Amino acid sequence: MTTRILPADCSIPVTALSFDYGTQRIGIAFGQSITSTTEAVTVIPAKDGVPNWDIVANLIKTWKPDFLIVGLPYNLDGSESELLRRASKFANRLNGRFNIPTFGIDERFSSKAAEEKLKNENRRKTCDAGLDDIAAQIILETWLAEYNKKVTD
């Protein structure tokens, strides 16, 4: 994974899959930069942070993203956490396995924003798993906003 959150050239339309990394579940969302639209795709199980890589490969094959985006869970004070190190390792593995440029972005508030989004849409939260793909969607919305901002700068 690159340490940058954006590619060097942000002038072309792109698609991306984002990942809300967790040790038990990983939320996944898809989006594109032209209209900055995103959609929650799925939540996949993980065993101690390791997904079934065949499921990830099938998602990549289906969605054909230009980039992979991984939410980086910094502590609220901006310091690094064990989960951040594991999410970074996951991002490196994504990049190594699929050879798709992979970027990280701060996702400190994505789960809280996902809860608010569900609440505002009057959707009932049946379990935490329903939040992970929405959190991935919010991570991707944040990344696409940065990507498109760089285009206009």
C-alpha cells in the first residue's frame, strides 16, 4: 500500500472498491469518481482479520476497480492503534495479491457516520454487520471527495 491517500494523477475517471477492515467482518463498497456515487456491496466474514481471499478475488473480478481503498482506523487523538497496523497489513496484502493500486484513508468516524446514516434513512439496525458495508461506503465517499477535490485544485 502506498502511504499516500491519492494517486499522482487524479485527472481521469476511476472506480474503486473500499474496505472497512475488522477482525471479524470486512465491509465492502463500490464507487466511481465521475458522479461520486457509491454503494454498499457486502460484508464478508474474517477470521482474526483474515478474509476468504477467494471471496475478495470474486468481488474484484465482478466490480473491476481501478483502485482499492482501505479505511485506516487511527485512534481519536490521531495516534496509531493495533487495528491500524492490521488494516495497513491487510491493505498491503490486497495490493500484493491483486496488483491493484491500494490507498488508505483515515476512517476514525466512519462507523459513527454509518449509524447516523442508517438512523436518518429510518432503517433498523438489525446487527453490527449491517454497519460495516455502510462504513465502507462512507470511507469511499470520503476518498472520492479528496480525489475529486484534487482534480479541481
